[in-house]
Amino acid sequence: MTNQELLDLFQEMGVLQTGHFKLTSGRHSAQYMQCATLFEHPLLAAQVIQELLPRLPESIDIVVAPAIGGINAGYELARALGCRFIFAERQDGVMTLRRGFNLSPTEDVLVVEDVVTTGGSVREVLEIVHDAGCKIQGVAAIVDRSGGNVDFGVPFASLMSVDIETYNPTECPLCLNKVPITKPGSRSS
Ligand code: ZN
């Protein structure tokens, strides 16, 4: 799959939506990313995840993902790699391994997230992995929305970079053109 084919597929599936959106921040945008939509279709998701494989570091024993966003992507990637998979989740606001999940210091780890924006959740997982004494091979995401601004200190692979411009409502070109506005999550049709 080329970048354009991936982008077309994402638009077709509603992963990347086009319209006029009111974001939770109060700002407006012409695009909205809903990565969870990709995993509504497991067979397609598996194909998309396959595309990440050639971009990954070698020697991965285990994939660790932050809940909730990273779980589907991490699980699917671990299945493709034939390795172990666990996820970390917040307990009282702190990212933790629960459910009997554990890491052994001999393991080479890949941290997987669906969308990286600021990379906050990924950093919290990296800290867990680091504290466990594991070797961090890298970080992988389906979409990099950081605009190339994240540095995890380890190799970072993503399927695509998506820059979504946001506007102050008073300066929004879509408002100016009276394009009907929708709240993300709801269908624009
Ligand atoms: Zn607007």
C-alpha cells in the first residue's frame, strides 16, 4: 500500500473525516481523526498493520501498549510479529501494568500506540518498560500527529504523518464560508 492508498482507505473508512469540526478544545478543524474506526473492520486493520512491519526494529519479544487507544493496534501488531502482548492502564491516574501482566528484563520491547500527538501516554509506558530493565527497541504508531515534534530517544516508526490544522472559531475559514459544523464522533452526513 502506498501512502496515498492508505490515506484513501482511511478516508473511505471514516478514520480520517473531512468536514467542519468543533473539537473538545473549542477550536475548529476541517479534518478529524478517529483511529478506533479502523478496528471496526479487523481484516482491513490487519492489512494496514502489516504495512508497519517493514518499518520496525528487529528482535521484538513483546509489544506493550497504553490503554485504550493502543490496545487494538498493539494486539494486532503482536499477532503479526508472533510475539507477546500486554497493555498498561491508568490506576488513580498512574500508568500501571495490572491483570498479572509483567515484563522480564531480558525482553526486547516495542511500545505501540494508535495515534501519537504529544506522546504523553507512550512516555509513561516507556518509563514502566525502562524501570523493568528491558531493552526498548522502539515506538510504533499508526498515525503520527506530532508534526515531527516528538522524540522518544528510541526509533519511532509510524504508518503516516497527518497534520490537522485547527482554527480559533473567530478566525475559522469554514465558519466564514458558513459550512455546517459537527461535533467529532457524529457522522457529518
Ligand atoms: Zn469553524
